[in-house]
Amino acid sequence: MSELEKTKNIIIKNIQKLCAHCVNGVEHDCPVQKIAEQVSVIRGVPLIVNDEFRGVIFR
């Protein structure tokens, strides 16, 4: 798994913690889920400087 994928997974997990329904696995439609979906589809090239992940260059 790339550094970008790891970072996206961490962000998605943290975003989902903002909604009690998402934490409990309840089927529902909320803005938190929409934000998590948007993060999951981000595609780009990871920017690595001196062996440190610094962000994403979008294509």
C-alpha cells in the first residue's frame, strides 16, 4: 500500500469517527459519509521530499 493510500485510510477513519451512526455501522446518509467518499477517490502523485510524505500533486 502506498503512502498516499495509507494517509487516505487514516483520514477516512478519522472523518467517520465524527458521526455516531457511522461509528456504530448504522446504514444512513450523512455529510460525513459524503466527505469520506470524496477523500477515497482522490488520485494523484505523492510528493516525497527527503523521504517524507509532503502531500499530493493532483493530475
